[in-house]
Amino acid sequence: MTTSPSCSAAHTPARRRSALRADVPASLVVFLVAVPLSLGIALASGAPLMAGLVAAVVGGVVAGLLGGAPLQVSGPAAGLTVVVAELVGRFGWQTTCLITAGAGLVQIAFGCARVARFSQAIPPAVVHGMLAGIGITIALSQLHVVLGGSPPSGAVNALVELPGRVAQAHPDAVLVGAATVGLLLLWPRLPRRVRVLPGALVAVITATLLALLLPAVPRVELPGNLLQAITLPTVLPDLPWAGIAGGVLTIALVASVESLLSAVAVDRMRRGAARSNPDRELIGQGAANTISGLLGGLPITGVIVRSSANVEAGARTRAAAVLHGLWVAVFGIALVGVVEMIPLAALAGLLVVVGSQLVRPADIRAARSHGEHLVYAGTVAGVLVLNLLEGVAIGLVLAGLVMLRRAVRARVRVVEPDGPAPAGPWRVVVEGTLSFLAVPALSRTLATVPPGKPVRLELVVDYLDHTAFDHLDGWTAMRRATGAEVVVTEPGARVHGDRPRHGYATWSQWQRTPGHDGDHGPHAPLLAGVAAFHAQAAELIRPTLQELAHGQAPRGLLLCCADSRVQPGLITRSGPGDLFTVQNVGNLVAGTSMRAALHYATEVLRVPLIAVCGHSGCGAMRGLLDGVQQPGDPLGDWLAAGVPSLEALRAGHPVGRAALAAGYGEVEALAMVNVAEQLVALRHQGVGAALTGLFFDIPAARVLVLDEEAQEFRSLDAQSSSGGAKRASASTEGTV
């Protein structure tokens, strides 16, 4: 639907005021998270503590204003701690500031050259391994501070010296550090209503109060306030410029990759919102690093901890990030005395937890499930034993070797028929890339099939070269010449001519194809589907299911209608373990079963996202319009929960008006309004996860996303599909 310019102008000031009311509280939340983290990261980097606050201010204001990810919050990050500590030890602090400023200029050049897309080619196992190596290094070094000592340089030295430090532990520092770590671990497990303040802030305040009883505990020492800490970098003629150039490139690359990964994560948290501009984000990050380096601050990246706090606190625009930077500036100028009360062991305990959290079990499971665990482990080991750049290089080399191995490797296995006297065929399953390099292994495996037995050869291959094809063709011809039956199948190929792929066909479609006998009773379609799963999909999906056997960690809860045409896995292209799905008549947030599912998803599984999906031609919505919600009737009793949606439509709900103006019928308009009303119901129940609304246009095979600010459903694709073109004629941007 379209809106007149005058109408848009009238709504702009109101929208700005509404956004500001959301951004100010969010900025305060992020400010409370940023202060202790910034001080702790400066401590771990071997930099002046105020350098962390300088970077937090510059990251919030400069990157917040210029960056391409409006809801991302930038500042000093744990991912650069090891790099900065090495540079400080090698060149000194002022030269490190010069390196930071130079890295910012390189990032600006990256953004202008539009190279952000190339960062997406770095394997996730390398990135996650790099972060894990950094996290382990931080945790090991800061353990020494918790024990009352000084942090050694490097993970190996920290590990070697740890037993001696334990023997000489300072009891007061250990008590303060242990209290900090304990509170940080306990805080996420407390009820949501108790967790009003960020856990990091609560832990540092508690440890500071505890330290008042322990005067011997070392505390933060500051030379002055934030303004007095600003120092320009020194340029000397005899600097080792080759080493400085390497440091510039290292900070530029690591900061760019970490910022872009954080921006992608923020985009995923705000489904339906405008996506970030990665090239503009690099320019904003580069400007922030240049200014931070010139003012004596730490290097800056987009930080997922602060960004997620920003999104979860309800931030709407980039004003939240900018305001958070201003609050940090006020704190660093006016409240220096408060900072000097903080014990070093408290900041070290905070960093031990932050570093440990960079080693995420989900990343390890993902690397294993994709066969990249060696890449992950090699990157971690390289970062720990050598340094960050060499560790990443090792990870990239290992990733290349894994890719090469997959390119030349085929998995061939023989499956014998079940039972003592089998009547079925022997199965030979060939998976992967079948090239001439795999022919010797293929020949050895095929030779294990007994002569004269029927064989089903299943080719689940990405590529089949001429040599491998010729070998298979000759083997098949030889078997058939001896009277043995050989059937060659390609699971996933089209079942017959132009019929749809098996995975997207209905029972009635694919069971009418050759090889299927059709229906024989009410159980036949279901049982035939189970048999097809065992024959064509079970072997392919078994590795994934084995990884999920220990439990589930879905990415979201999807509430959709029980209508048989709405297939959650199909419309979201999700697989096992991706979505915790609830289906009921009319996708209503009602009933004991729904409340139980919601509680389990949010409190046990802790899903980050809840989506509600309505659809066209919904029988429940038609029933509401026809007035079937009469007491005493089971369906009527259930649909009574949808009456508020009906009343909202009749009262002129903007989502309904937009749908009707776009050419949808009253049933579809009510279905869209119902999605919006169910999101309101979820918010009233205090759900903390991100929320989004979807609408499945069945005849157009198109999923629309609710833009809650504009109060209308929008297509993800600006160009509407041919099936829904008539409905999209009201807008050239695919707005419904």
C-alpha cells in the first residue's frame, strides 16, 4: 500500500518521539554493560584503563553515527585483547595508538573499495576458533590477577606459571575474584524480574563493596579523568615500520571481521528490520578507530554483547548507541573516584568469564556437524601457541585441505539386506564427489557384493566424472550379464519427467509415479511416506540426528496454524533442531498447552526468537467471521480466544486496512491482524525473546513479514512473484 507524502510527514515527528522513548532507556542499559567491560578489556590489554573508556565513547558516538548497522554498539572488544597486549609489549602504548589510527584508515579504504563481502568467505570454524583461542588466552592470563599476581604474556606462559601462582595465591584477591565469577555465572539463572540490572555491573559493584572490608586488595589506579587521559600518539623516525605495518593490518582485519560478524548477528535478532550496510559499517568502524587511536583509546569493533543488550532493551535507532557513548563520557569525567574503588581482581574475574564464554559449545558442535572440527581445533591451537595471525593462517590452510579432501573424496558403502534369509536387494550407497581419484576405493567396495545378488545402486553424488561413470557402467553391465538385477537410483532427482521433486511433492503426487502402487486403505499414504523416508532420506540425515541426540537448542519458537497446507519446515527451509514448533487452530496464544510450550521454549530452551505465522484461506479466521465461536462447542470455545483479533479488524486495525487496500480478502486481513494481536499477547505475558510476525500466502507460495513500525506485512523480495502480482500492484516495493 502507498502513503501520501503529507501523511508520512505528519507521522515522522511522532515516530521520532516514540523511537527516542525506546532509545534512551536502551542506551542506559548498554552504558551499564559497557563501563565494567571497557575497564576490564583495557586491563587485560596492558593499556591505560582510561583508554577503554575513551574507546567506548568514540565507538558509541562515531561508529554509532557513521556506521551501517544502526543497532550495533561499538567499543573495545575482547577479540582484540591479545593483539593489543602483544603490540603494547612490543612497541609501547603510544605507538600502539598510532597503529590503531592507521588500522582505522585501512578500514575506511576497505569500505570504500567495497570488500566487505569477501569477509563472508572466511569459514565460520576459523572465526569461532580464533575467538575461542583469544578467550582461552584472556581467561588464563586473568586467572593470575584473580590469584593476586600479574598477567603473564601468552597463553603458554600463563599455563606454565599457573601452578606456581596458585601456590602463592593472595586470599583476599581470590575471594573478590571468586565472588565476581560466581555472581556472573549465577545471574542468568535467576528469575527475569530479578535481573533488572546487567550481571556484569552487579558483580563489579558487589565485589567493590566486598573489597571495602579487605583494604589490602589492589585497586584501579587512574592518573586523572577522561579528558586528562586523552593523549596524541607519538611518531618517531626510528620506529620498526615493518612490524607496525603488520600490526596495522592485523587490527584492521580482525576488527573488520568481528564487526561484520556482529552486524550479521544483530540483523538476525531484528528479523524484518532493515539490514545493515557492511561497507558503510567498515567506514564507520574505520573512522572510530582512527579517532580513538588519535585520542589515546583502544581499538574498536562492533561488540555482540553490547549490541544484543541494545536490541533486547528495545532500541529502535542509532541514537541508542550514540547516547550510550555520551553516558560513558559523563561517567569518565565526573565519577573517576568511583572507578578507583574497583578492585583489579573484580575486573579480572569479569574477564575470566567473558573469555570463557568465547569458547561456545554451540560453535564446537557446529564445527563437528560440518566436519570442520580439525579446522576449529587447529585455529585454537595456533592462536594459543603462536599468535593470532598465524593461528588464523593455520585455520585457513586446514580449511583449504578439508575442502580439497571433500572435492576428491567419495564415500562408498555396502548395506546388506536385513533378516536371516534376505529377499531384498543389497544396497550400494555412493556419496560425495565421485571422480577418478575415488575409483580404486569404489572398485574395492563393489567387489564385496556377492555375485548373483540383486543390487540397488544409490548415487547421492554432487559430481560424477567420466572415469567413475565408465567404471560404474562397466560394473553394472557385468552384473546384469550374469543375470543379477541392478537398479540405479539418484535420490533427490526428479521422480518422473517434469513432476516436482520428491521433497516438495504431496503423497498423492509422488505415489502416482512409476514404482508406487497407489492407495490401499487409510494407512497406505502415511506408511508409504515412512518407507520412502527410510529408503531415501534416513541415511542422509542420520549424522545430523546423531548430533542432536543429546538434546536440542532451537533458534526459535514458531507458532503457526494446524492447517495441513502450512508446513513449517518447508516455508522456513529449516531442518531438525532448528525450530521449536507449535501448531494449533488459528495460531492463537491461548490454552494450557500453548502456555506450557511457551514456558518450555523461553525458560528451558531459551530461544532467542518467537515467530507467529498466519496464512491465507484460514478456516479458523473464516469461522470467526461467520460467528461460530459459540459457547459449548469445542471449536467455538477455542475460537473465543480470537475474538479480540476480530474486534480489532472491525475497529480499523492498521494491519487490516493495509491488507484490504492491497487486494486481500477479509479472511486474509483478519489472519494478518490476528498475527499482530498474538504478538501483543506475547508481550503482555512478559516474553523476553525477539518477536516477529509472518503470513503465508498459499497460492502465491510467498511468506510476508510484519513491519510493526509501519503496521503492514512486507515481502522479503521487492519484486513480487507472478502468482501474487495482482495483489502487489498497489506498491512497487512489494509492500502489502
